[in-house]
Amino acid sequence: MRAKKKSSSDAITTVAARRNFSDLINRVAYGKDRVVLTRRNRPLAAVVPIEDIALLEEIEDREDLKAARAELREVKRKGTIPLDEVFKEFNFKR
């Protein structure tokens, strides 16, 4: 079971993050906080728990697989283009 996460992110400036880097890392790693780093009141980057990254990568992998399967269905339906035709269309030489 995954740990409960906060629904919102805290925001701090990059200067404050640099000044309190150890505390920031501990909040994220152990408290499972998500922290948005800002510069001039604009979001710049985020520091998130490693579990969030693993989840994002899993979602990306699923989406990539779904797209690949859709492309394979398209190839079965329409066929492929010979490589020589692609080279000719883009003026490539072998």
C-alpha cells in the first residue's frame, strides 16, 4: 500500500531551498512532501519523493506501450513504406 501524500505542494524560493537544503530533502524523503521551487514568484522546479518519480515512470511506460500498440495496429491496417521510398522522399542517399 502506498503512503498517503499531501494533495497540495508547498512552494519555497530557490534561495530558501539552498539555505535549508538538508531540511528540504528530509521533508521530501521522509515526510513525503512535494515542494515547488520558485524564482521571482514563478514555479521553476519541483522536489518530490522518489516514489512519485517511480509512479511517473510507470505511467509513462504504460502510455508508451499503449502508443506502440496503436502504431502496430496502424501498420497492420495500412502497411509500411519501403526504406528506399523514404530516402527518396527526403532526398537522402545511402
